[in-house]
Amino acid sequence: MDKQIKEHGIIFNGEMVRAILNGRKTQTRRIISPQPELTEGSGFSWKGALFGAGSDDRETNRNFAHCRCPFGKVGDRLWVRETFRVHSLATDVATLAYKASEQQSWTQQVARVPIELCTKQVSPEAWTPSIHMPRWASRITLEITDIRVERLNDMCENDARSEGCEGGHDSIPGYHYSATPHEHFHNVWTSIYGKDSWQSNPWVWVVEFKRVCQ
């Protein structure tokens, strides 16, 4: 890999991991922290920098063009952190199992890494949370193809689909109608960040990506 290409770990829940593996998820939205603050004259500031009002998407993204996205820049790679366990150790390989795929075939559930990379003990019953996944255990690598800034509520139906949310029956537990992709995404977002986060309509990084074969 080119020495200029940097890698960054990023956490996804099981539903979103499956969407990436199925080729349905090519975007992720993450809250900008700290949030820009409105200033007099309808401009805004972020980390001490003063920007214009950002009257449209292009202007907003020009304002943020020099700001560093914590997930990297276009061309950088993201390695996916997900819940996993070390299923077994052999002479030359360690077999890892992934919780997001546990309802699928055994071949889809597991990946194998060289035994010298594995620094964890076998844990056939105990899952390791995604936040504690080391780089060597990751089975999914993504390449960033675009980064932009927008308000959370500005997303459209196509964006929701690109987030891996197809909608339909049973996409939202307890919902008795066929949900739209946008409604599905709304449910996923609030389950992670809470209803207040959706209502506050925060500024978010929109990171687009494609999967890289390892």
C-alpha cells in the first residue's frame, strides 16, 4: 500500500456491517464534534475558525474544506471495527468469527489470519466488543471516495439507501407499515444517538466509500 495512504479504524454495528458486505452501504454520517456555533451576521465558527453563512451545500463545503475530518481524507482507508471472537487456533492460522454474520453460513461467519498476528486467546463463547477490535482482526477495508459536510436532516431517500437502509416491512421493529428508506435510517440513527440528536439536526461529516478487496 502507498505510504501516503493512511488507515483509520471506524465502528459499525451489526446491521450496518451486513449492509456493507451486501454492497448496500456506501455512506456513513458522523456527528461533527464540537458542533459549529452560530455567530453574529449569520456566520458560524468551528474550532476557532470563522466561516461565512454557508448559503448552499457548495459554500458550506468550501468553508469546511481546510478542516480535518477525523476519519481521514479522500483516498485514505477505513478498517471496520465490529464485534468478533477468536474461535480456534491452529498451527499456522487463527479462525475468527464475527457476530454480524452469525446467522449466515460458516464460511460467511469466519475469516482466518496468520497465527503470528493473533494476540488474543480462544474465546468460543465470549464476544470482543467492536471498540476493542485490533487492526489484524478486521475483515473489511474501505476506501474513502468523498467527504462533505451537511445538516443531518438534509439527507434524501437516495442518501438513506446509500446508508444501507432499504426500508420495507419489518425494517423497523413494531412498525406496522412499509417504511421508507428515510424512515428506516431515522430509526437506526435514533437507536444509536437518541431522538434528541435527530431533532437537534446536527452538522455531520458525510463519508462516502467503496470496499477494498484484501
